[in-house]
Amino acid sequence: MKRAIQTFLAAIVLGCGPSWAQGGYSIERVHAYLTSGDGASAVRYALAWTKAEPNNDNAWGSLGIAYGVGVHQPQKAIPAFKYALAINPYSPQNFSALGEMYLDAKKFQEAADAFERAADLAPAKSSYWNNLAVAYVALNQRDHALDALEKNEAAAAPHGTWIDWYNLGNAYNKLQVYEKAVNAYNRALEMNPRGATIWTRLGSAEQSLGRWESALEHYQLAMALGDKAGAQDYAKLQNGSMTPKHAG
């Protein structure tokens, strides 16, 4: 759910001008309620906003987030996002947040459809492709999941941050496509060479490929940067646990 609120709120707040805050309502106020843990007030506020401005897709999107994040009711969040998308069918952040709610509701095909629309509308957004892959994995459609990650690698991650490459590496790792995971982690490290957890996950992927010396080296670097998991993996491998490690 944290991904949903960050994706929706950040994209909306950055992309909208004063016109979306008619009547004194604002997405920032919804955000304030949610970050303070007051989900019930977020719902009441967003409901009042939808009544005051029933044709404002941001109001309905905020209601969806309030239901989904604030009070953990995806079954109520889903129709709110659908209403927002009926008003504005070109909102990738609303499609992505809708996909998050479908994942919570374990409606994986619907989630995949929503994430695919988000990715089609904003192909340079890495998280949309990763989330699409998550939905396909839940559907046991590995080939489709891998295709989504490869599209992420080609169209989105090159325009993103080290976090996008790190998340892509994790996604490849989960699919046991270790060589691609190694490449993604290395791209993340080019941007953030002091990322201790990246070194650990790179070591994990190298270990899964049977590259013991490289894995030890990377675990050692993670350990030097203070990552406890890297230290633990280094000790296990150093002590003779020389079997492939399938990272989750």
C-alpha cells in the first residue's frame, strides 16, 4: 500500500496546478491525514471532496487512496478509482493505484490489466512494469512477467534512479534470471556505489550462478558498508555453504 500512496500522491501533486484544488480541497490534506495515521479522517475529507466536486478525478482518486491506504478497504477503493478513470481515462497513476488495490483483493488478472494500462500510458515509469510483472507472477505467467521486466529494462529503467535498477534486479532475481539480475544490480551500483544492500543482492545473484569468489567479494563489500545480511551471507558461504542461493 505504501507504493500506491507514493505513486498516486507524488504524481498528482507534481502534475497539477491550482485548478485541482477548487473549493479549498487538496491532495496534500489527504496526504497529511494518511501520514499521521488518521485514515478515517482522510476518508471523510475525500468523501466531502467528491460531493463538492463530483467531476474531479483527483477527488475520486484521493478517495480511493483514503479507502485503500487509510482504512485498508480495497473493495471500496476499487470503485472510487474506477470512477476517477471514467472521468479521466488517461491517468497512469490512477491505473497503477487501481492495480495495487486489485493485488490486495487478490484479483490478479484485473491487476495485470490495470498495470498494463498504466505502463502503456507512462512507459518510462519503471514501477509500473515491475508491478505488472508481480501480477503476472501471481497468475503463474512467467513468460509475461519476464516480458514486462525486459520492457522495463529497455524503456524505463535507463531513465530512472538506482532504486529502479535495484528493484529490477530483485524482480529478475525472483524469476531466477540471475545474469540479468547481476546486470541490473551493477547498473544500480554505478549510481549508488555505497548501496550496501545492492552489494548483498549482487552477491546473492552471483552465488546462484556459482560464482563463489565474486559472491564472497560482494558480500564482503556489503559487510564493510554495514549490511548485516551481507555479513551473514559472507559467513555462510565462507564456512562452506557452496550451494546456489535462490533469493526471494
